[in-house]
Amino acid sequence: MKNPLKTIRETKPLVHHITNWVTIYDCANITRAFGALPVMAHAPEECADMTKISSALVLNIGTLTPEIINSMLLSAATANEMKIPVVLDAVGVGATKFRDETAAKILGSVHIDIIKGNYSEIAKLAGEKAETKGVEATLISADPEKVAKEFAKSSSSVVVMTGKEDVISDGCRTIIVKNGHEFMGSIVGTGCMAASIIASFAAVNPDYCFAARDALCYFGVAGELAAKKSAGPGSFKVNLYDEVFNLSDEKVKDMMNVEER
């Protein structure tokens, strides 16, 4: 897609989130800053109806409860019927049995178009040896590119592994995104924000591999620009929102740093 950000801002897709309570405010704000419209409807009584009028669905397992799991399954089934993209953010997979079993249940019950997580979360989902410290990534012994490609094939999903370099694969194409700044890891919520941004781009681009690539490039470029003006995490977070708001397709194209393999 030639101008994805312009398309998002012109069409204003509604992105439904069933997400975690720690970062819900940040996810809403970053979605809006990119030009999409966020909505968070967690109640099982309304979540499927909200999904019906949405253009994408984000499932984030960061703060799970049985009711939220039920809502996720209801909304994802509706999204599958409506043929709108579903993004699963596998927050903290590998930390607890409950979280691992929930992720497996979601993947086994509905189709997930984009599976997103850090290196250790995706490695754990793919059956590789990995350790997770709460929701923080740890090193994995397997090759991330190989993990992403093979897991994408087995799950029939686009797999996104976020880290210092982001790895994206649909099982055939593998893309490395090198945009971003270390300050992005200094504030809570950038991983969850990334899932919201991926959903916003997937809402307007049916090539979910390229949608994920663009989402992470645009977010990473905003992070690079914000870091130049920031003295620490507090000023960085404010500047990050401003840089996202002031992004343009032309500005990002000059700064994109990607490799396709």
C-alpha cells in the first residue's frame, strides 16, 4: 500500500480492543494518534456486537480473567465471521500455566491473523525453550527468523516478534524492521501499543505481513524522532505521541530501515 497512514486517517477504522488494564489508556491514545478510532468493550453481553461494527480486533492477554477470556473467544469468532483481522498479543506467555493455556485455547478455537509477542513469548508459543520474566523478554536459543517462519507456517498466521530488531513472517516472506529507539523499552506499554498500531494498519491493508511491517516502521520512526527531543522516559512518552500525530507517509519513507529475506 502506497500511503497507509493517509488511508488510516481518511477512513478512520474502528479498532476493537479486549486488552489489559495496565496499558489500555495508552493503547487508546496511540490508536487515535495514528488516526484510527479505538474502542474497548470487554463485557460478554456486548463484545461481539462491537466487533461486528469494527474493522479490526485486538486481543491482549496481559490481565486475564475468565470473563475476559470468554469475551475474547466470542469477539474473535465474530471477527472470523466478518472476515476482519484479529491480532493476538501474547503478553506474558511463558510466565504462568494459566496464561499459556489461555493462549493455546484461543489459537485452537479461532483463527488469529496476526500473532504478536516479544522473542521469548513467540518462542514459547512455537514450542521452543524460552523463559519469561513477567512480561519482559528473555534471550532464546533458537534463531528468531526461523522460529517466526516456521510458526507462521504451522499457525497459518502472520507472526510478529518484537525486540531490538522486529521479525515478521507469513511463512514465505520474512521481514526485519530495524527502526526504533532504546527509549521505547524504557516506558511501560510500547509493546501493547504496537499491537494496536498493527491492527490499525491491518484494518486498511489485507496483506497483513506488509501491514505489520508498516506499523512497526512508522512506530519505530516516531520513536527515533521523539528520542532526539527527550531527556528521559517522561519527556519521551509525551514526545512519542506528538511525533506519531505529526507523522506523514513521506517522512517515514525517508527513514524506513527494513530488510526482506
